[in-house]
Amino acid sequence: MPIADLSLPAPLRTEILALAAQELHPRGASVAALRLVQARFGWISTAHLREVANLLGMSADDLDGVATYFNLLFRRPVGRHVIMLCDSVSCWIMGREPLCAHLCRKLGIRPGETTADNTITLLPTVCIGHCDHAPAMLVDATLHGDVTTESLDHLIDTLRNTP
């Protein structure tokens, strides 16, 4: 059975309910609850989203609206590592497009795709606020600025060798 079809483990359900209890309105815990699910499973499946919505007393559609609003919440499976390449004006001016082309060639994927070995997902993202060090990107939770093709090559090699 795929992970996406499994129920939320009881300890995770308990943690989500505890978050909800701390809020004036349980839905106030929606982002934190979704982050917990993603931390456990790597992404937020529709089945898990429905369970969280039920725990928070909201509709699945309302919670999906929250999940799809935030670009750091993944509603599709992603690789072990996620590269979010900034596509703001500053990054474009400072060479984002050639970097994206280089990444696509090196990884054999296009933006929005995951490598065949499920190691790396490449996603475009709105401004990440590192314009003074453009072009910039987030790799997992780490911010990288002044990115070059050489630094990308080193990073990709490191990611491929990291479990």
C-alpha cells in the first residue's frame, strides 16, 4: 500500500490535536499541522489532507486552499531534496535563466519535475528575499546566494551522495 494511502499515525494525530487545542480556532493550526504531515511523509497526500481537515474541523477544500497557497507545502510527491530556484526579477537579471538551463541539463529534468532516481525535485519559486545575493535558491531549508554553475555542480554532487 502506498504511503499516501496510509492513515496518519496515532502520535501524529495526537500532536495535531494538541496544536489545534492551543488555537482560538482549531483551523489556526492548519499550517503547522500540514508541516507535521509533510515532515513525516515528505509531502501532503489528499488522504492525509482530508484526515487533517477532519481533525481541525474544516473542509478538505478549505485546507487544500491553505496548502496550495504556501509554496513550501508540497501536494505532490517530491524527491529527497528540493531545489527551489528563485524566479524574481533580481534573480533573472543576475543570471537565473542560464542557471536553470544548466540545472535542467545536469539533472535531466524540467522545472516542476523530479529526477528518475527520486533524489532531486526542481521547483521555481517566487522571491525568497535574497535579492542582494541573486541569483538565489533554497535547497531543502538552506538558502544559497550568488549561485554559479560551479557552485551548482558541487551542490548537485553533494545532494546525490547524501541519503
